[in-house]
Amino acid sequence: MSNTKVPPLTLESMWATLVASNDIRVAALDGSIPWDDSFEFFGDLVASRLGDSSAPLSGTDFTAGAFTADNTEITSTVDGDIIVALVVYADTGVDATSPILVYIDTNADTTDMTIESDGTTGTVSWPVTPIAQI
């Protein structure tokens, strides 16, 4: 038997299964742990989380390679915290096995994300385009 690559349809099936069978959450990050392409699980970044992760996202959908969800809220950040990234992950109940789906560190206008928290609940408003497209 020879080695072979994973067909795109299989990759889409894996995403669809993750989205359908897990709570999908968002966490705000302070950047104390810089992104590394070797990161696979939320446990790799959990030490830089600000406050609590969001409640499970509602309205999640993965169709034709596009991942979408309803807007959500992140609570318990501290007044003055600087949010430099958001991570979207499939919550398995254990950070070390919760796969990272999307890491976002730029705004819709492609500038670096730097949001100063005022210590209240913040709304994450997704752009009109999908959150992720594969």
C-alpha cells in the first residue's frame, strides 16, 4: 500500500463531524502565547485566554466548505485587558483534546486585532462571509 493524501471531501466531512458533534466555543486571547503552526488543540493556547470562553455557539453550520455561526458573547474579561486574537474550537470537555478550528488575529479590514476590554460582556460579531472556508 502506498501513501496517499486526504481528499478534500474527506477534510470537509471531518469538519462537518466536528461542528455537528461538539460544542463550538470562542475564547479571547491576550497574545502571551504567540501562534505556532504546530498548535492543534485549545490546550496549547488556554494559558493566554482572557476570561471565560463563550457559551456554545448557536446557529453553527458547515455546508459546502463554509463554517458559519450566530454572533456570540464573551464574558469575564478584565477592564483594560487587550484582546489580540480569538480562537474558535470544538469543545470536547478537555482542553488538551479540543481541536482548534480557527485562529483569528486580524480585523475584517486586515489590521491587527487589538481590542481593549472595558470589563463587560463583549459581543463577537462575525463578518458576512463565513468564519472559515476550506
